[in-house]
Amino acid sequence: MPEWTCGQRAVRCLCGEPVDRLPYGVGLGWQPWPQTLERWRAESGDPQLDLQRRFGFDNAFVLPELHSGIYPLYEPVTLEESDGFVVWRDERSGLATSRHHPA
């Protein structure tokens, strides 16, 4: 099995496809405490200790924003205001009622 780049490995893993190893690295849900990293740097004698390079971690990556349901969102619209109540259609096209106007 070939060794993939961090991005290829992450996409394949998220799609349930075979990978050479699971993606893992700083920024993927694990980050040492600042005091721990400082201690590791002191004990290793490397003040610029790069955890990714030293331990072979994958590059950190950011997952794209996920939009579930209606997208793009609608512009909220006030339909009625009476007796201290406000009725409006929200950004997902649902009706809402409140004693206060939506922010």
C-alpha cells in the first residue's frame, strides 16, 4: 500500500477507504499542554522542537464548514408584529414566534 500525503490520508479515512495508517497529529484533537511542550523542549535540548517532524505526525488540517439542511440560508423576515409578539420566518424557512424581535 502506498504512503499518502496528509490530505489524501485524511480524505480516504473520512470516506472509509483503506489507508496506510490513520491520520494523527498535532491539531487533530491532540495538543500538548504549553508547560509540557516547554519541558519537552528543555529536556530534548532542542528549543525549536517540532513535534510533527520529530514524531512523524501528519500536518494539521481544517475540516470544511458543514452545512446541513437548507443552504444557502434564507434571510429572516418578520411576518407579523402584534400585542408584544413577533412572528417571523427564520433562516431555515421555519416559522417562529416570540415576545421579542429576533436579534
